[in-house]
Amino acid sequence: MTAWTRRNDHLVITLARGTPILEGIADAIREAEVMSGALMGIGAIESPRLAWFDRYERHYRERSFEGVWEIASLIGNVSQFEDDIRLHCHAVVSDRDCQARGGHLTAGVVGITCEITVVSYTDPLMRSMDPESALPLLDLS
């Protein structure tokens, strides 16, 4: 179960065990009608998939990790791209020996709980395709 509440310009989200993390965050943000902002979170993640962008080959190299990992840090932003919200999240996860792995979060489900805070912005952040990187980058023009 996903639950959320507002505290001034902050949206506080809790995701229950088994919830796909990125989808759960996106669903709560859409339901709360947040257009853009910054996010941070902690919790636990099962089977995290992290990626690193290879700028020369212009694609992400992904790596999956089995088991339940601690989310030591989850940070990112919420923006608009092609008439929908776009999450850009990075995570640092640690194993039972407190060995850390980090990268662009591409998948994973909540291992126990996940607590997210989104600081919403008054004006939306927009993304547009960057031809050099082939990525939808923030467009601050």
C-alpha cells in the first residue's frame, strides 16, 4: 500500500513491502498532482537494479543485485517530459556487510518500507531531448 500526505510544500510518501519503488513514487506524485520537485528517501529495497550511463556508447549499463539491501540514500528530481512526470533517481544501497553500491536507480521493490519526501516546486521543471547524449535533460531556458 502506498500512502502520502502533504506537509506545507513537502509530499511525504510511504511505500509498503513489495511495491515497485519507482512506480509507487510516480503514482503518489501523480495522485498528489505534483508537477516537479526534488526527492529524497530511505528504506529497504529488494533486487535493486542500478545503472551507469556510458557517455561514449550513449546507453545505460545496468547491474542487478539479489536480496534485500538497505537504501542508504535515494535522491533525485521530478520533472515534466512528453506530458508526464519523469523521475530521475540515484541510489546508494548497502548489503549486510555495509558494502555500498550506487548508481541510477532503474528498478527494485520495497524490501520492508520506503519513506520518500518530495519538496515540490511552484513552477514545473521541463526536460527536452539532448541530441548529443540522446537523453532527456533538464531544460532551464
